[in-house]
Amino acid sequence: MRRHRSTSSTNSSNGVSSSSTDGNSSTSTGGDPSSDTPKLEFAQGTVLRMATGYNSKNTGLFFDADYVADKGENGAITLANGKSYSAGDLKPTWVAVQEKLGMVFENQYQGNSAAKEWEFWKERLSEVDMVSGTASNLTEAGAAGQVVNLAQYLDQMPDFKAYLDANPIVRLSIAGDDGQGNISAIYFAPYFDGVNDIERMPLMRVDWVQKLLDGDGDFAADSSGTTATPACQPYMPTSGKVEVEVVTKDGNSTEKVTKDYDTAGNIIAKMNDAGSMSGVDAVNMLRKYIDEAYGGYYGTTRSDLFCGQNAAWDADELVALLRCVTSNAQTLNGTDTIEGLFSREDNNNQRRVDMFRFAGSLFGVRGLESRQDYLYVGNDNKLHDARQEEATYVAIERMNNMAKEGLISTSFINNSEESSATMLENDLGFMHYDYNQTQTVYNKSKLQEGEKYMAVMVPVARWDDGTGEQFMRFTESWRSVKTDGWAISAAGVEGNTDKLNAALSLINYAFSEEGQILMSYGPEEFRGTGTFNFNGKEMPVISDATYEELWAKESGNYTNYARRCLGSTLSFVKSQAFEYQCTHEVGKEGAGYISNAIGKGTIKHPELALADNPWYTSVPTVLPNSKAENDTIAGFTELGNSGNFGQSKDQNNLLVNIIAGGFTGEGTTSPAECAATVSNSWNGTQYLALKNTAWDILLEEFANL
């Protein structure tokens, strides 16, 4: 067991001194005036070389030439504040930071993802002062002395320290080994794309569900296709009764509804017994099942089973609905084809992985939306790895059966180009699993009057939280520390206290109340007058001109607008308040149902704390393994991003491959064999042992906070 020590602002590491500058003109931030702790003073105009941004040249601190050419005129882009910006100009958020704090930013960002940006600079860190990287990259680099240990300066960073004190799970999520066997280090400023809220959710063309399921009498259509030969098998019971807690239709309270399999049977079993059938017959079979299974609870608005505040749908009912949708293309879009499930970009692995994330929610499997790798905390308070569990591959096999039936888009299966935008604007796609705001904006930009693409309730599934298997709703898609962050280059600021203090001041300011708003909303000139209540806190409103501009320049996508035009939401703390104001009314409706269900306890989720039942504890974004341990883990190449479980754009992912093509390849021909291969042949057992070593130490550290 490693020894622990408390953090200190007087200890200096990585060759960086914490003494204040004697410059003639200085800016001071942080610290109690009555304290002996040195303030973060630096010379006015200190230059910080910034190798920082989000994921592309368009999403850095400075305007990119291609973006200005695309969105501007005559070599300049004019924004809602009335000012014009040329290629290479600093974006408004960072102009405001310069004016507020007094440092000057120099662009060194190469326009890469965090992982690739770090790879570019890791051997040239003397050329930059701040650098983007993944949490794991930066934590490992810190242990090797390449980036500054922020924990040594916390007493001089009162806003950052206060944020960590108020959010101890965040402190645990960024804890690192200091190279001397202690895990009190912090090597990067955490990034939050919202915090303590649901992240991804299912989205459906609810107008199609209503057209198929609602009304008196039988469904009829002039023309329909047929369902495919059944491949999906029942997931839910085939007999007995299941009680599910739901929010009432009016949203004011909760109640229990019963799935009566003794009366109605299991819808998948019944459809499978009937074999391939017409789309009309499939819809009428599903209508009858809903009436009988729920004892008339949904009346003639059967679509509420899927789309209502009181929704109670499960994986089997979704498969039945997908069969109905894909076999009734003529009724729904006037063509011969509708794709059931799709991803935002069916040829982009970064988006394709959302398909297995959805599988976890559908079939009650933890670890598929983990904040770190595929790890989750079990009720035994130990870390578990979804890649090493047979249940994961059983769920993925169920998704592959859906693909075999044509319920997953052809472009996903073939890894060919298709996007959510074209799926929706061409009435080709029914459903995917994604972020609410960015996808429901298509209600305005891509859909026609009467068409409605909306977030729907998280599905009911069998979950075992250690208290016994139960049918409930649970989402692992919960906002916490993201996997990217910004760090201070030790070589870049070495011997230059002005640079060090300026970089520390920037991080501290970003976590102040004022800084958090700036990093979310951009400067005051883009905000309106007054405030509104968001999650119990008064937040600014955006100006009408800003709202109009984000639609004109980015089709209503708040995140793209903020990053590409304002320079906000690139890192640090992003409030969801701005995004909420920019959400389409349809988006607000569906997300409102889900938020209400979470508030009333009918959707459970991980907690950003050490929960009484550890199964509900959110796994930290990084774990404080030593450099030697991280070097060992890096050698487990089959487990890594360059191996079989990558989640970035051009990487390979075994789970995605199985969904699309089934079990193939040596050691991966069945669920049991896949799990065993990961554990025994791909070093999964050793990987998990090392992660649990760090987790145990982290728990001990938490007890000392």
C-alpha cells in the first residue's frame, strides 16, 4: 500500500518554482489577502503558447481560415456582437479572458483530437505552455514529470479548490500518482460537458409510432411489406407478471403498471410463432398485445407505451415496434425502405459505438457507457470490466439478431456513409441513441410540419444491483468528468514563473462563478437581460441576436456554435443552461419527461459520490496507477484503442463488429469465448487487477479527504 500525503502549495516539482514574479507590471489572482500563501502574480502581457482546443481546427481558441471562408464574407466573419473576425483572430471568449486576466494567447493548436494533439506535442513540450490530452495521457505524463502537478498550487487557486472541495468524486476522478508513491497529484483541469445529469437518451420518430399504434379498431394500410424471418428471441418473461414504476401521465406522481404475460403472452414469442407476416398484421398483433398486457392502461393512445411520460417499454416491445416500422415503409414514408436503428454517422466508429451503449441500456448490462474504459463498480465495491463478462456479449448478440432481421440500418452494418441528418430529412430512419439538443434541432431544420423526432423514456430492463434482479429503469449515461482535459507543460513553463502563474490563474478563473459562465455562454455581449432558473440556479439568458445567429450559422446546434464561433465549451465547466435555452421545443418535451422521471426516482443512475450501494457509484474518469503500472497496461494492446476496443473515429471495436457481422474470428465465436479471450489471452485479468489496486488506494484516499 502506498503512503499518502496532503497537498501543499509550497512543494515544487517538475522543475517549476511557485515563487511570485518581481515584474514591473503584474496581475494577481487567487489567495486570501491575509494569508502568507504567495499570490499568483505574473507580468501583464505574459504569453501562453496554447496547444489546446476540442477536436478540430474549427474548435480551437482562434478562428480557422476554412471556417471564416465558409461562414463569413470578404475574409471576415461577423458575429452577433457586431464585431468582425478574420482567420487567426482570437475568438470572443478568449478575448474576454485576455482582458480580464492580462495574459496573451498564442496559437499552437494543431486541430487534433485530445489524444492526437498530445501525441504531436509529447516530445516537444518545451514549445508549448498548455496542451490538450486525454485524462489517461495527462495523468501518465504527470507521473513522469512532463506536466505540472496542480495540487501543489491549490492554496493559490481558491476557486478551483472550492470546486473540488464541493465535488469530492471529481477530486477522485482526477487523482494521479505523484511519482513518489502518493496519489495526491492533479495533472489536468477537468472538463465537464454538464455534470450530474443524463447524457444520451433514445430518440424516436414519435409521429410514426402514433400513426401505427393509436386509434380505435384495427390498423389498415393500402400497402405494406413483410417482416423478416425472426432472429430475435424473447428477453423479457414469457409468463407471469412484472410490475414497473412509472410517472403518471400528468407527470405529477408515480404509479405501478403491470406487464401481464399470462394474459397477453410475450410479444416476441408470439410474433416468432407466427413467422414472417405482413406489416399490417404485425401492427395489429402489437396493438392487441399492448391492450392485453397492460389491461387497457394506455387506451387508444398506445404510443404512450413508448413516447409518453408514463412509458414502460422494454427491449422486446421495441423489437416488435421496429418490426412494425420497417415493414410499413409505404405508410410511413411512401417508399419501400425504412431503417430502424441507426447511429449519428454510420461509418464513424466514434458514433457507431453508441449502438453498443444502447445495448447496455436495453439489456441491463453495466460498463458499456463507463467514464473509463469499460469499467464499473460492483456491489462488492470492486471494479468489473464489461469486456470480460459473458453477459456483455449476450447483449451484443441480441443486437446482431436485430441486424439480421433488418432492424438496424444497412449503412451501419456495411460501415458506409450515412448520417442522422440525412436519415431524418429523407424520412429514412426511425430511431437512434444520442444527445438530445444536437439531434432534436432537426425538428426545425430537417423535418416537415407534423413530423416529430423526440427523446423517449429509458427502457425497462432486468438489472441486478446486488440486491437481487429487478425490472427497473437505469441509465449509465451520466455526466461527470470527461475523458479530455488541459494541462500545463512542465518543460514549457520551466524557470518562468510568469508563465506558470498565468496558466494556473487561467485554470482557477475558469472554475470561478464568473469563469464558468464565460466558458459556457461566451462574453456578456452575447447575453440578454435577466436570468432564468435552471436546476435551482439563476442563469443568464442569451440575446435574441445570439439565438438567431446559432441557427443561421450552425442550424441550431448550440455546441457547434459555442465552440466554432464563441470559443466557449472547449474545456473546463460547461453549464447545460445555455444548451437548454437552445433546445427545440420537441427536445424540451422529451427531455422534460426524462428529467421528471429521474427526479421522481423512476430512472436510477450512477451517483457522483461513494454510494451506500457501491453498484451506484460512478467510476472515476482516471485511476491513479503508477507509471510502471500504466506502462504495463499500455502493453496490453488488444484491450486498447489501437486494438479491439477503440472508441474514436478511425479505430476498431469488437463490439461494433459483432453487432454488424456476428461472431467471427479466432477466440470470438461465441459470448463465452469472447469473454474468456479478453480475460485470458488479451491480458484482461492482469488489467483488472491493476485497476483494482488503484481503486483500493483511491478509496483509502477518499477516507482521508
